[in-house]
Amino acid sequence: MLAMCIFAKTSAARPMEITDVNTLFGAYPAQHADSSPESLVEVMRAQGVDWCLALSTWGLFHSAQTGNAETMRACQAHDHLIPVA
């Protein structure tokens, strides 16, 4: 029943918006990939994702306060990123 309600509120061309609830950006130990907020947005758009709940890895590995500030800056700059901690 819930799926039918969601489907009824969306367009026929795109049945629903997609939200990725587990995304990170920033430096990650032992990995050298581009994990900037900009690359996250690029990948999400390429995959058809509308929204991402995102956080900075800086908060995971170094300082929660600094990581939260970095998360807020990135989410203010990219309106399809939603800050989480």
C-alpha cells in the first residue's frame, strides 16, 4: 500500500526520487581516489540519485567538530547533499 501511495504522488516518467542514505566524502586512509564533494555529486547524478545524506570523513577519522563544519560547507555548496553526523 505504501509503495502505491508513493507511486501515485510521482510522475509516470520517473516513479520516485532516489536518496542515497550512506555517502561519504573526503580523505579515506589507504585510498587515493577522488572523494571530494564535487566527485560525489558527479557520481550521484550519473547514477540517477537525487539526494545524498552525506558526511565528511574528517569527522570519522580526526575531529568531529572539524568534520561537521566541513560537512556543512559542502552541503551548503551542493544543494542535493543533505548533512548528517
